[in-house]
Amino acid sequence: SSSQEPTRTVTVFAAASLTEVFTAIGKDFEAANPGVRITFNFAGSSALAQQINQGAPADVFASAAPANMKQVTDALAPVTFTRNQLEIAVPKGNPGKITGLADFGDANRKIALCAEQVPCGAAAKKALAAAGVTGAPDTLEQDVKAALTKVRLGEVDAALVYRTDVKAAGAEVEGIDFPEAASAVNDYPIAVLGKAPNAADAKRFVDFVLSDRGKTALTNAGFTAP
Amino acid sequence: MSLDALLQMDRACLDLPLTVEPGEVVVVLGPNGAGKTTALRALAGLLPLQGGHIRLGNHVWDAPPKEFVPPQQRPVGMVFQDYLLFQHMSVLENVAFGLRARGIPRHTARSRALTWLETVGLADRARERPSALSGGQAQRVALARALATEPELLLLDEPLAALDAATRLRVRAELARHLRDFPGCTVLVTHDPVDAMALGDRLVVIEDGQVTQTGAPRDVAQHPGTDYIAHLVGLNLVRGKANGTIVTLDNGDTWMTTTAASGAINVAFAPTAIRLSHTRTQGPNAWQVTVTGVEQHAHTTRVHLDRSLSADLSPTALADLDLDGPLWASVDPADLRVYKSR
Amino acid sequence: MSLDALLQMDRACLDLPLTVEPGEVVVVLGPNGAGKTTALRALAGLLPLQGGHIRLGNHVWDAPPKEFVPPQQRPVGMVFQDYLLFQHMSVLENVAFGLRARGIPRHTARSRALTWLETVGLADRARERPSALSGGQAQRVALARALATEPELLLLDEPLAALDAATRLRVRAELARHLRDFPGCTVLVTHDPVDAMALGDRLVVIEDGQVTQTGAPRDVAQHPGTDYIAHLVGLNLVRGKANGTIVTLDNGDTWMTTTAASGAINVAFAPTAIRLSHTRTQGPNAWQVTVTGVEQHAHTTRVHLDRSLSADLSPTALADLDLDGPLWASVDPADLRVYKSR
Amino acid sequence: MNGRRVSRGRLPAVLVLPALVGLAFLVLPLVGLLLRTPWAELPTRLFSTGVGEALQLSLLCASLATVVCVVLGVPLAWVLARGELPGRRLIRALVTVPLVLPPVVGGVALLLVLGRRGPVGELLDSWFGVSLPFTTAGVVVAEAFVAMPFLVISVEGALRAADPRIEEAAATLGASRWLTFRRVTLPSVMPGVVAGTVLCWARALGEFGATITFAGNFPGETTTMPLAVYLALESDPQAAIVLSVVLLAVSVAVLASLRDRWVGG
Amino acid sequence: MNGRRVSRGRLPAVLVLPALVGLAFLVLPLVGLLLRTPWAELPTRLFSTGVGEALQLSLLCASLATVVCVVLGVPLAWVLARGELPGRRLIRALVTVPLVLPPVVGGVALLLVLGRRGPVGELLDSWFGVSLPFTTAGVVVAEAFVAMPFLVISVEGALRAADPRIEEAAATLGASRWLTFRRVTLPSVMPGVVAGTVLCWARALGEFGATITFAGNFPGETTTMPLAVYLALESDPQAAIVLSVVLLAVSVAVLASLRDRWVGG
Ligand SMILES: Nc1ncnc2c1ncn2[C@@H]1O[C@H](COP(=O)(O)OP(=O)(O)OP(=O)(O)O)[C@@H](O)[C@H]1O
Ligand SMILES: Nc1ncnc2c1ncn2[C@@H]1O[C@H](COP(=O)(O)OP(=O)(O)OP(=O)(O)O)[C@@H](O)[C@H]1O
Ligand SMILES: [Mg+2]
Ligand SMILES: [Mg+2]
């Protein structure tokens, strides 16, 4: 730690899907701003919103959906810093012979979607509507990771998940792009909180995320620019 | 401080007045299910009375519907019929428990407990668990545990029942000695008349929750008032009406006695007083009998007769008799004890 | 089928040969901790032998290191010293349990169980839980439960210990009757000599796990070989060397007897045979004594003397004596029983 | 007895005080929850079909899972407590493992064995045409997996505390170990079995992670109340609280009415 | 005894069979998990600081939570089993509630009461300057809240099965209810207490939902193993399995070594 001034801490509450990329960005930020330490609290966006509303000592909130950001009464001018786009995920070798969204209406195939209440479910609903397909899912997962797990283990033939997730899953999962994906994106808002104990550094961190260095890191992880 | 109690409870139909003076040992004697254990539990505070009262000296322990002193605040010591030793403690810790509960330092409690274990002859088992003891050994530990707290009221529920004859003699003698020195009140429950005689200053006989006789052990033994007591002390009992030395028995027979009396009386006589023969003897007090059972004792044979009488015969007397044939019994008037029935 | 067993176990240093013929009742008599319960548990299969064997007829039940038949496959019935009734079943279900376990239909089992409850006089308590029974009642239920299965080997661990004197007489007589009719082998453990006399065809006395005497109950009672047995049957025992009718006791005294014998012998005599007086009597067999204790029985007083002898005195005899003063005792040579010591 | 309150002395403060603190600790958060419950919404929520369905399904699955646990778990507890097995220590520790496993990982583990590609799952499929994931049966399996250790460990504790001599008495009466177990041992440890069953049922009723991972989430088939609560929490926390309160009320009612019928007072 | 295997007869199939099925049901998924574990990664994972920290924190918090549960829960169980309380049925059912509550909702409920804006949380803050949420103490509180019912219910079951007459014997020896509890009752129900403690500890060790909601997920402070597993599941499912296996191995080791020291054989 630096000898001149005491370390200042920025507490960032971030959606679990940002774990890897934010950890990397945080390291970069710390390198660029000696004397500031970033502490992350990764969890589901809704849980984070609850915690903030109950007075959690957070400086920054990065949510995986605008809805959760809206629940936080205390957020100052949230901005969308990145987006996530849907992709079809199939097990390695595509045993269900999935070619596009049309197969999601096939009752004989095992299909996983996210539940409507969570962002990826809302996005999937939009995508299916755009494609004119009535989905025949076997399960409505509570989050995108659960849907992906089922793909990885071969329990379902296909699922609609985020590009970032397919990327993180590695060789076990194959991704299939589809044209309607562009109409089904999910925005990630970020904001400094009104009662932030360390508002100045928080602002600096948000700016860092919105900077080119931040954008590059996000793009490398599979996110799309807003 | 003397105990003054009237124990009234629905269970066992108990209605038992009981007073014990300091230093006195009252023995409650009664058949199975008479309510002896129930009475002791009420005195200890483990069952609340439904009526009556329990007072020790000036202290009221139980007086429905108001007063009730919980068991741990009554200075009692109790030996349970089935021991109830603490299985997870050593024998020594069991005996020391009551002392520790009364705030005596560990070291003192242990050495006093050890003294008590010596008294009951189990000092060498002090470190063992109760589960490694035989039935009789466990009983003795329970005794030591209760005595160790030097209670003001000592309650003993058949403390000698599980002891073998030899140990019993010894423990009974020790117990008698301790009870003589013991300044508090003692209530001892038993159905063994020998214990009652050896240990009791006063006897209270209960049957079905009611007192049927009470008095000095000697007196009760010599003047049994009910069949149960007569049985217990090994006497035959018949009832009748006396007119001088002539007694008309309840079954109509007429007997002669040597003691003049009048009115309703009991006639008691020892089983050894009965003579059996195949023909009617010339003397008075003879009647025809049927044998209902025979029991072999060490030196005599006990012959059970009808009308729940019994006769003790020596081997020689028995040798001449054919118990399956018709028999006559007789008793010498001098062997009869006649006294007023209550 | 006869029982042939040699029970060797480290616990209680048990080394007990035991054979029982069909229909025979062998009573194992011994002081607390002698290993009686341990022996029964081994016979029932609840403890494995460490040496020896157990055979019933042609069936080997236990023969270390190879054979072991588990308890439920041995046709035994056992009455435990502390009953072990099933608390969650009614009394009737307890008694019917063994029959049900042997595959007898519910209805038959229940009616047979009821018959057994009648035998022990508890038919009216059939529907109750064991916890509502008094100690003695519980014991009787345990007895009925074991008898109901009509086992080939009946094991009774002090079956009468908790019974009151009156019930005891009755249950003992019933038990004796049943055991007479019972075609199987019976091993009964007790430390009550009266039970032993009344119920046993043969007596095995064990002390510290070892057999000290065995034989017909009458014979054992009349010729006790150890102090324990003498105590138990109420005799005084002294040892010495006989030379014709002159006996030199181990303490050096010389006594006269009426039976000629030679070599190491026991001399037994009843407590009633001792006469006490303040001065030395003229006759033979007199010695000076110290009183160590007095016990009051119903009709006599037992006076404990040194050398663990005791004298029974009638009230009249006692009235003339000052027990605290110096005393002389004497016995009539005709009252002495002399026999070879083993 | 007579109306008098005859207790065995006052309850000692040193026990009552921590007991009260413990009770407050368990109950206060519930009170907090109840205070925040938007009671006005309750009736509409309650009678929306989804909730009724989820509630029914929850009760059904938790009860079935409990039956499975009792049938398999009580014998397992008995074998652990009484059977002279080598390696009993290890087995006992293994039984505890599903407690420690994060439920989601438990669900993954179940999928690995009973899923479409799992060895047992493949057998089930080819022999009986049964597929567990995404079915109500799958919910029961997931709940049973998570809840069984509670039953096994409670019952084993009770069995160890029971007096083995009563079983000896049964053996001398000719009772086989099975009969002894059924008629003597089991009734005598009933309070322990009931406690274990209650734990097991409650745990199954609240089970979430393993269920959603193994059985998925489809309304009417696999959406139990905890799943509904979780999803509601994502979009509408107030609704989630209402649903939780409904689940609580039902379970308290069931436990308070059933349990004392079994155990008494 | 002598070397002979003298058992009380063969174990009955009707008990052993379901016991084996039950055991397989609990153990097979773990085997599945172990088969899929990328063992090669294990050493590197194990010695990455994050994991060591999370493991330490998990063990510490679970053990502290267990201590809290024992201190508060055993008296509560005793009061429920022995105290002549009005409304005992209801209290007993209420105690079971945290079992049924989905853990995430439990976390929300804790926040509502003990959070900075909750009534009790405000008091704690203004009186003692203590704030529980987002601290290691908060983890302990969340785990204790979720795990305590297991302890209370197991111990209460054991207490109900114990012979009350042994307590009567203690009372006649002058022992107060507290002394009786401490020296007589508690030792005689030790197996039940140990079983409850094991359940409680294991449940606390595996606790996730209430912890992440109430205490957040701060590495080194509140990130316990289950939370680390959850995060790993987001980025690297294989790593999540490795972490779970580590958690399992440690808990099995602890349980197998400790438990039998307490209970014997
Ligand atoms: N818990 C109970 N509930 C109801 N009745 C009981 C209970 N305990 C005992 N009784 C009944 O009360 C009566 C008296 O029982 P108690 O145990 O006092 O007899 P006891 O005189 O001690 O007999 P014993 O010599 O056999 O020990 C019996 O008829 C018994 O059945
Ligand atoms: N579980 C045990 N472990 C070790 N020793 C034991 C055990 N049970 C009994 N013993 C010891 O074995 C000896 C014999 O005990 P046992 O119970 O067989 O005596 P017993 O002859 O039945 O006596 P009692 O007449 O008092 O019932 C005793 O010294 C006892 O301490
Ligand atoms: Mg009694
Ligand atoms: Mg014995």
C-alpha cells in the first residue's frame, strides 16, 4: 500500500454475471489509481437491490437489468454501460440438431428458457415474439446460469442464454447465432449511489468502466457496446 | 421437627394419615398396589396431593389448593424401588450428587460420599458406572446416595428388596443402626414383615389405600387385625364371638380358650400349634380339614389347609401322615391368643 | 431335551458347569454379584461365552470359537430382574408378544395371553400400560410374558423378588405348580432360600462365579458347606476335626457330639439350639460369647454373637437375660449335626 | 390433576433467558416479515391460480419426499445405530454430506447420476421409460435427497439413546430383529422419529436450489412455492414476501396440528 | 470380547435393503460428482488464496454459528420439552418456520429486522455501534438463524424420549432444575444433542441464500465456500465442482473424526 495517504475503498455491488470482467476492470482501476481499493459484492441483481435499499454501505451499483436499478431509490443518474445479447446454446455436437429459433416451438425437443421475471427471460420472450415462434419450454430457469448448466450436462437440447455465458462455458457448449438476437438485448445500467460513503472515487470508477479501457474489457468478455 | 401428613389422592384411592416424630421410624406395610409408593412420592413432592396436607415442623409442604413446595426444596432423601441411579456418572459421583447440589465443595462431597460407600461396603466400586453393578449393589448405592444428604425426612421404598439374604442381614443391621442415630423422621415402605419388625418403631398397615392397622410392630405382629397381616407375620387368624372362655367362630364351630373375653374377637395361633391326625382327637378345638398345598422349607414342611389356615410340621410329624387322606386338625386352647377385633 | 452347559466368562470370573434334565428345576443360589444374572444372560444368548459350551438336547447353542445361536432362535423364556416390560404396549400385548413373534394369530395369542394374565391374577389390568402397575404387578406380568411362549428352557432371574409376602406365597405356589407340569428345563436364580427350597429340584450354590455346593435343596439346607449357605438356611456352622464323638473345633474348643465321625467335619446347629445364661452351665459344649447385635422378629428375638453365630430366644427366655453383661452359651450335643466337610 | 399449578419449581433463569433470546432470534425476523407484508394484496395473491397450484404442489412433493425419506432413512438410521458394520464412521459422515453440499451443486450431482446422460438415468429411461428431470417425480427426488440426512441423523440419535436391553427382552421372546425393530424399537423412539420427520418435511418444503437445478421450473409441474418466491423476488419483492408468508402460515398450521397429535402435549 | 463375530442374528433384509437403497441414493450423486471432478485442477485451486480464505471463513463461521445455536437452542429445546408453557404447540411450530422459509427470504427477513434500517439493527447501531449486515458477524447470524431449528428440534425430541423419573431422583436429592438439567438431563440425552449439533453445523456450513442476502459476498469477510461455489458456477462450472468437493472432503473429515469422539463407536 502507498505510504503517503491512507487507502480509500470503493464498494461496488455488481451483478454476478459481471464477476470475471469487473474483477479484471477493478484490478486495472487500482493500478491506475494508487490509494484506492475496490471491494466487490457480487450477487443476483435483485438481492443487491434489496441490500442497498436496506442501507448497505455501497458506492456503486452495476445491475444486470434496468428493473433492479429502478428498485433502488437511491441511484444517481444510472447509465447503460453495456449490453448482453442472446444466443442459442446447445450441448457439444448439437445432439438435438437445433438450427434456429424455430426449433424452440418443437414439443419433442427439450428446451430451457429463463423465467420471464428475470432479464434473460424477458429478452427471450421478445426474441421469440420477433421470430413468431410459440415457445415450448420444458423449464423456466431462475437464471441464465441454471439454463446453461442444463445445456452443459446435456439435459436439454437447447437454451436461450447470453453470449457472454456461452463464451465462458468453453468447449462444452456451442453457440448458434440467430437474426432476431439484435431485437432482444438486455441493458446493464450502472450508477453511483446517493449515500455513497466515497462518492468521489465511486464516480471515478464508473467513469473508468465507461472509458475505452472498460469497454474493451467488456467486449472481450462477449458483451456488446450500448 | 415432626412430620404431620394426611395424604389424599385419587390414584390408588389413597387416604392415609401419617405422623412421624423426630427420630421415629414409621414403617408402611402393605400388599402390592396398596399405594405405598404413591404415598412416598407425595411426601417427596413428586406428586401433588389432592386433599389433606403435609407439614414438617412449622413448614407446610403441601396443602391443596394453595401451598406446594417443590421436591428440591424439601429436605428429603429418597431411595427408589428401582434405584434410578445416574447412569452417566460414576458410583462415587452418584453418591456425591446430593451433597454437591447442596453446595458442598467437590472435595468434601467426594470424601463424604466415599465414607458412605464404605458403609454400604462398596468403596472399591467407587469409580465404576452403575451399569457395571449387580442389582443388589445398585440398591446399596441408591441407599448411600439418599443417606449422604442427611435429610430431615428419609423416604425408603423397599430399600432391602433386591439384597441377598446375607447382605440383607448386614445392610438391615447397618440401616437399623443408622436409623437409631438418625435425628430426622423416617418413612420406610416394605412388604417384608421382618424388615418392619427390625426397623420400625411404629407400623402402619395399608390395604387399598386405607389404613387397616397401626401400632408397635410387636403388637401388630401378635394381634393381627386382618388376614393380610396374619399371613404376613405367619399366624393363623379366625374370627368369632367370645363369651367367657367359649368362642363361637364365624363358621359356627365352638372353641375353648384359656383367656376370658366377650364380644367380637380375633383368635390367632401359630402354624406350629396345629396338630394333624387321621382321626378326631379327644380334646377340644378339633375340626376336619382339606389340604390345599404343601411347601417345603428348610426344617419344616408347611401344609396349607382350607379356610386359609396353615400348619407347620416337623419331618417326623409328617412321616406318619398321609396328606391325601381325610385329616383332622386340632389346637390346644393354651396356644390360642384371643383379643378384641377392631 | 436336557441342558448341558459349561459357562466360562471373564466377567464375574464365571466358571459354572450346569446340567438340567427335562422337567427338572435347577436353582442357582448365590450372593449379590456372584454372577447369577451373567450366567442366565449367557444361556439366553445375550452374552457370548468365552469358553465352555451350551447344548440343549442335540442342538449346540454356543461353543466358542465357532457356534453361536442368536437369542431369538433359542426356545427360551426369560424373566428379567428388572422386568423390562414394553412400555408402549398394553399389559395384554406384552404377554401376547412372544406368541405373536412365533407366528401365532393375533386372536389366539391374545386369548392365551389373557389366560396367563388370569394365572398371575392380573386379568383385570390387561388393557393398561405397564407404567400404571406397581412394582410387584409388573413383575407378575413379566412372569406371564415369559411363560406364555411355553419355552423349552425357562430362565427366571429372581422372579419373586418384588412380590409382597402374600402374593409371593400365592405366586410361588402357582409357579411351583407350573414348574411341576413344565416339560422343559428350568434355571431359576434367586437369593431367597425359601424360593430355592420350594421350587428347586436341585440347588447350585455359586459364590464369586464358582460353584461352592450343589445337591438336593433339603440336603444342602441340612448340610451347609459354607458360611454363606449356613447363614441363608438359618443355621450356625462351625468347623473342626472329629475323632469319634469328640470334635476339636478350629478355634481350639472341644465339643461333644452324638454322631461318631472322623476327619475334617462341619458342625451345624439351629439358632434355637443355643441356650444363653449369665453363668457357665454344667453340661458340655459351653463357651463364653459377646453379643454383637439384636434383631426383633415376630415371635422370637435373634441375638447375634461373635464368631458369626446367632441364637433365637423366646420372649420369656429373653426377659431373664441382660444382654449387655457377660454371657455363656451352650448347645446340647443332641442338637448338633455333624457331617464331612468337602 | 387438580386445578393447582404444581410445577417442579420455577424455571431457572439461566435456561429461560437464553431460551427467550433464542426464540426472539428465530421469531423476530418473521415478525419483521409480517410487518412488511402488504396484507391488502394477500387475498388476490392467494387466489391467483399460480399460487394455489404451487402451494398444492409444494405440499404434495414435500409429503411424498418425506415418505420416501422415512421408508429409506429409518432403516438406514437403524443400520447405522445397531448394525455391527465396518466403516460405520465413514458411512455416517457420508450421510451428512448432502447437508453441506450447496443445494445447487446437489442438483448438479443428481443430474450427473439421474439425468438424461447419467448412468442411472439412462437405465431408468431404457428400462422403464422414466425420465426424472423436469417432472414432479424429479422434485420429489431432489427434495428427498436434500432432506433425508435430517431424518437419518435425528433417528439415529434417538436409537442410540434408547435402552438396548428392551431389545434383548424382545429377542428372548423369539422376536426376529425385524419384528423387534417394528414392534419394540420403533415405538420406543417415536419422539425422535417424529422430530426427524418434522425436520425432513419442513426442509423438503423449503427446498429450492436442488429442485430448480434437477427438476427445473415449470408451472403446475415443478414450480413449488420456494421457486415461485424466488422468481417473484426478482421482479416484485413485495409479492415474494406475500408468498413466503403464505408458505409459512400453511406450514405452521400443518405442524402445529399434526405434530402434537403424534407426540402428545 | 473374544474375536468371534457374535451378532444378534443376521440383519433383516427388510431393513437392510431400504437402508442400502437409501445409502446409494445419498452417496451415488456424490460419486457422480467425484467422477466429474477435474482432479488435475484440484491442487492449484486448493492453494489459490481465495479458496483457502473461503474455507477458513466457512469453518469459522459455521462453528461460531453452532456455538450460538447450542447456547440458545438447547435451553429453548428444554423449555419446549419440560416447561409447562401455555401455547407450547404454537411456539414449537414457530421454531420450525425458518426451515420452511426459502433461505433468501430468510435473509431478507433478517435485513428487515437487523439491517441498518431495521428496528433491532438501529438499536444495535446506536447503543453499541454494531452493524451486523455485510460483516463476518452477519454471516454467523445468518447461519445461526437457518441452522438453529435443526438443533432445537433434535434436542427436544431427545429430551422427550428421556426418562423423566431420573430427573425426579435428582430433585429429591435437592438439585435445582438448572443443576438437574446440567448434570443429569443433558448428559443423558448427549447422543441427541450431538446429532442436533452435527445437523446444525453441517447446515450452517452449507448455508448460502440467507448469507449472501444478509451478509453480502465480500471476499475474506463474508465469502464462505458456498458463495465461492456460486460465483465459480457463474464463470467456471468445473471450478465450482472442485470447490464443492473440497468443502465435502473437509466436512466429512471433520465429522468422521469429531463425532465419534463424542458419541463413541
Ligand atoms: N402412573 C400411574 N397412573 C395411574 N395409576 C397408577 C400409576 N402408578 C401406579 N398406579 C396405580 O396406583 C396403585 C398404587 O400403586 P403403587 O405403586 O403406589 O403401589 P405399591 O404399594 O408401591 O405396590 P408395590 O409393592 O407393588 O410397589 C396401583 O393400583 C397402581 O396400578
Ligand atoms: N456390563 C458389565 N460390565 C462389567 N462387569 C459387569 C457388568 N455387569 C455386571 N458386571 C459384574 O459382574 C458381576 C456379576 O454380576 P451379576 O449381575 O451377574 O450378579 P448377580 O449374581 O446377578 O447379582 P444380584 O443378585 O445382585 O443380581 C458383578 O461383580 C458385576 O459388577
Ligand atoms: Mg411400590
Ligand atoms: Mg442379578
